[in-house]
Amino acid sequence: MQPKFLGQTSPLPATPEEAQLDYVPNPRKGTLYMARFSAPEFTSLCPVTGQPDFAHLVIDYAPNETIVESKSLKLFLGSFRNHAAFHEDCTVGIGQRLVNDFTAPAEEGGVDEVHIVFSRFVSMVTQEP
């Protein structure tokens, strides 16, 4: 399993649909643990005003055979930067995409459990669940 993006110059995908998630072998296969990816500065564009719409994403999952390669996940999340949608809609779409990928059969990189949490940006120092 050769990573598609790791160690290479990789442009930001133009759209979330173009973004590809990549998976690498789980270095702790057979061990139950939680992997966490936090994106405290997730942005999309408000479809009404065109201004940035901020969110703090936290993605937790219990890996099985593979783990999500973090560079591909960063590129996927970054592809929303110029995407006109409320962040609430984006987080649901991100969750659906990850759940679809994660719940694939184990031989295709599925994982055991997924939790997707988002909070609402209030100010530079305050987030609400």
C-alpha cells in the first residue's frame, strides 16, 4: 500500500468531491486505541455572504487494518476552504464521507468505531458544542 500524497508536493483539491482520502497500514494493528485528528481552524464559505464560516472539527476513530493518512485528510478538509456551504452542512458531509470510508470491510481499510464532533465558533476564545 503506497501512500498517494505523503512525501510529495500535493496541491489543494479544488472541491471536496475531487479530494481523495488515503490510507496506510495501521502500525498498531490488533491494538484497540483511539486516533484523534483535530482541525481547530476549519473554514468553508458562507453561501449567503461569501465570508469564511469557521468550525472546530475533532475526528476520533478506532483504527482497524489501516489508518487515515493525515496529509490526505488535511487536503480533504482544506478543499472546503473555497466551498460555498454552511459549516454545519460541511461537517455532516465530512462525517458521511468518513463513515462511508471507515465502515468499508476491514480488507478495504474499515475501522471499528467513529465519533464526529463539531462546535460553533463564537469568538477567538470561545467555542460552543
